[in-house]
Amino acid sequence: MPTIAAKDRRMSLDRALARISDRSAVIGIVGLGYVGLPLATAAARAGFRVLGLDVDPERRPLAGGGGAQ
């Protein structure tokens, strides 16, 4: 299995940091309970697009109006 060269890892890290800095990164939160929902809300208020996942169908409508956008 090929490994990622150090230069490629550095480029990926730089790209990720740039996307975080300019708020174009998408933040994924798994579990929208006591920690996940406030974390997702804080990330959205900070200007990030947020994807929240939860297996409990009753929690889904609480975040973002209840549908995929």
C-alpha cells in the first residue's frame, strides 16, 4: 500500500488550514446530543457549514429545520 509523501501531507495540511481559516471547510458532527448539538450550533455561528448526523430520528428535526439543504 503506497504511503503519502511528507510533501503531500504538508500540502494537505496547508489546504485544510486554509479552508478552516476562510470558513470554507464543512464541519461534520456525529451525534446531536448534549455535546454535539451545541458544538454544531457554535460552528455554524462561527460561519462554517455544518453537517450533523444522529441515529435518533427525534433529534433530527431539532437542528437546521429538519431537512437536508
